[in-house]
Amino acid sequence: MGYPQKEGGEESQSIVVEQLEENTVSQDRLVLSWWKLQLLNLCLCISLFLSTVEITVVSTAVVPISDALHGFSKSPWTINAYLVAYGGVLVITAKLSDIFGRRSTTCVCLVIFAITSIACGVSQTIDQLIVFRALQGVGGGGIYTMVFVILPEMCTPAQYPLYVTIVSSVFALSNLLGPILGGVISDRSTWRWIFFLNVPITAVAIILLFFAIPSHFPYARPRRTVGFSVAALKRLDIPGTFLILACSTLFITAIQEGGMGHAWSSALVLGTLISSVCLWGALLWWSRYQATHPSKREPTLPWRILTNRVAMGVLMEAFWVGALLYTAIVLLPQRFQVVNGTTPLTAGYRLLPLTLTAPVGSLIGGYLMQNMHQPPLYVLLGGAIIQTLGAGLLVSLPSNTLEFAKAGYGYQAITGIGLGITSATVVMCAVIVFEERDIPVGMGAIGQFRTFGGSIGISVCSNVLNRSMLSKLKSQLSLAQISSLQVSAGSINEFPATLQRVVRLCYAEGFKRQMICLTAFGAVSIVTLLLMLERRPRRQH
């Protein structure tokens, strides 16, 4: 048997083993031919690459984009807007696919992604780009969800380890190539091609999708319950989806703006922060209400997941992994460009020790869980310790020089291995901790918590850097010079040489403080793993 069984819980015996074995046991499940399976696998790999590379490809292009659109102080939102929308639609997309069908939902997500990519490419202001990036995140998040919803339905239990490894490798590859592609495109052409190139590749994915599966996939015959109708719309949890998006956006806005453009005691920051907390409470109440008042509406975030201690441990680990992974991929290229004066392409190359070792870590995590049958708790604990150690070592790098110490590349590698182990393991252990009926939602929730963690991490660290810069430079620069830095980091090159060094060293100190934040994220991730403690830890068999 290729799939795990839960070791407790009233409905644990019907875990993903039964879901996947329906491919071969149930006559109502569609069994794909070999060549259609390969077409579908290729479609999923292309789609996932497009969806996830958009998170990291901008990391090395943030400086040239913000310089061109005159909005360096708002540049974190070019990534956060995508992440917030991306995470906000993960769970609801899984629900939509249950109602309207896998192929239709996937196709709509791909079309949204293509259209908004064009819109991002033609943006003329930083505010326009932020809005279009948010809309692009809707398509990207939907694509991510559909890949992991379709994955266990397209193959048999014996094939699943192979295909989940392939898809996980594509996810790691997108993190690896994203910064490099962003650097190459920004250096050799215009950053706008970062978005325009998505369109033809998305078209290929749509064509493959229609060749690979029928509209009624994963069922052998069309079902009446799948399709656009008023009854189908009534199954959607619109209030739950709105609450998730609203509380996430407001919280990130408060973290991003607090102490920067507005004081922490200002009406804007306090208002958004308090509103966010109230909406989080409303979301919990709504999930609880739906659990005690059953209806045709299918909860976006079921109460049974929120009250499952082990499942929440996995979700919290996904949150802190996202905070570490996405923040590191964004911060390090900025440091290389602003402090060390490298080009976007060189910054991408300098990030390779982190992005190259992350796939290695994913393979290690997969081997420990699937081949050695180690409990995911132990694998996650090992990965969390390694990634925290790597981040802590990055803190030790000197900030009184404009050179990046060679040891820093080794520290990146340590961090990357830890992040690879934890990133892969939180996905693979989903089939162990979630009930069968909650696996699609659980997969979406893992992605949602990971991207939300990334948004929070980037916002916190951006705030730390900006506040550090302002406190150190207000006695060194004029208000006009500080304003020019907030508009464009490239304005450093217009300062006298001695002042350039002062500014770059201030940035170096700010980046050091950011690494302290990453280390704190890692330390908290170790603590939250206590939620997964069991007398008999679950494992894959």
C-alpha cells in the first residue's frame, strides 16, 4: 500500500488511500491512459511553474521596477499584493472545482493569470502594478490549488510518490530559476517581459489541459452536480472567503505602514490593525457557526480543521516556512544590489547557494518520509533547526563593510537545505493529517498559510529596514535626499562617493536586523511543532 493511514480519529480510516484507490477500484473514477497522464502531468508542471515563479521572479527585479515606476518605498507591495491574493483564493478555488469541475476551474484560473500578466506588463505607475499584481495573484493562487487537487486524482497509489516528487521538484525549480530569470530579463531587456512571457506559455498549458482530460474529470461519466447553476453557487462560502481576504489584507497593511508613512498610533494603522483582529475573530466565529448549523454551503475553512491540533501544527509550520522562504528570496537580492552594487542578474547568481540547495532539501525530506518512513514531526523538526541555524549564521555577517563575506554563501546553503526539507514535508504530510474529504481544502490551506506567512515576513522585514534607515540617515541626509531614496534606490549613485558609502553601510545594518527577524521566525517555527506531538507519531507506510 503506497499511502498512509491515520492512527487515530473517528473517520481516520478513510484517508487519502481510499480517495486515490478510487482511480482503480471505483467504476465512477476516470482512469487516464498513459499518454494522457503524461500530457496532464506536463500541463500541471507548466502551470505550477508559472504560478510560483511569479513570486520569486520579481525579487531581483524589484529595484529596476521601482526605479522605473518611481516607487521604491512601495516596492514590497509588488510582491505582497500577489501573495495576499494568491493565498486568499487557495481554499475557495478547491471548493469551486468541486462545484464547477476540475477542467473548467483550472482553465479559468489560467486565463485570469494570462490577462492580468499583460496588464502588469503595461502598467505605467507603481500603484497600477500593485493592483494588477493582486489580480494576477488570484489566477496564480487558483492554479496552485488546482495542481494539488488534480494530482492525487490523476494517478494510482503506486504512482503517486513519483508524480508528487516531480511536481515538488518543479516547485523548487521555480524558486531556483525565478531570481535568475528576473535578473536576466531586467538586464538584457525591460522588466515588462517578466510578465509578457507568461502569455504564450499559459496558452500551451491550456491546450494540454483540454487534450488531457474531459470536462467531467475525475469522474468516468458526466455528473449533474457539476456545472454553473444557482444551486451550485449556493454551495460557495462567500462570507468565509471575504473574511479571509479582508483580515489578511488589513493586517499586512498595518504591519507595512506602521512606523513608516504613519505612526503606530495613527488612525490608519490602529484602525486597520483592530479591524483585522475583529475580522479574524469573525472568521473563527463563522467557521464555528457553520459547524453547528449545517447547510448546503461548504465552509471555506472548516471548523474541524481549525480544531485538529496536529493539522494546525502543520499549517503553522507552513506559515513560518513561508515567512522564511519568501522573505529570504526577496531580501538577499535587494542586499546584493543596494549594498554591494551588483546588477539584478548577478544578484540572482549570488542567491544560487540558497535556491540550489532547497531542492536538495526537498529530496532529503521526501526520502526520510517515503523511504525511511520517518514521522513528519521528526523530519520537520530537523528541517526547522537547520533553517534557523542558517538564518542565525547570516546574522553574524559583518555589516561594517560593503563586501559580502564568502562564508555567507555557505550560510545560504544551510538555510536552503532546511527550507527545502520543511517546504516539501508540510505538503507530503497533508495526506496523513487531514480527513479524506478535507484533503483538497487542506492542501489549499497549507498554501494559504505559507503565502500569508511570506506576506507577513516581507512586511515585517521591510518595516524593520525602513525604520532602521530613517533613524540612521536623518542626521546624515537632507529630507529631499531621503525622499529620493524612498522613490528609487538607484538615487544612491547620484550622491557623493563618501555619502554613498555611508548610505550603503546603513542599508547593510538594516539587512542585518532583517536576518535577526528571520532567525526569530525560525525559532518560533520550532516551538509551534509542539502542536504535532503525539504518543504514536503518524508516518507514511
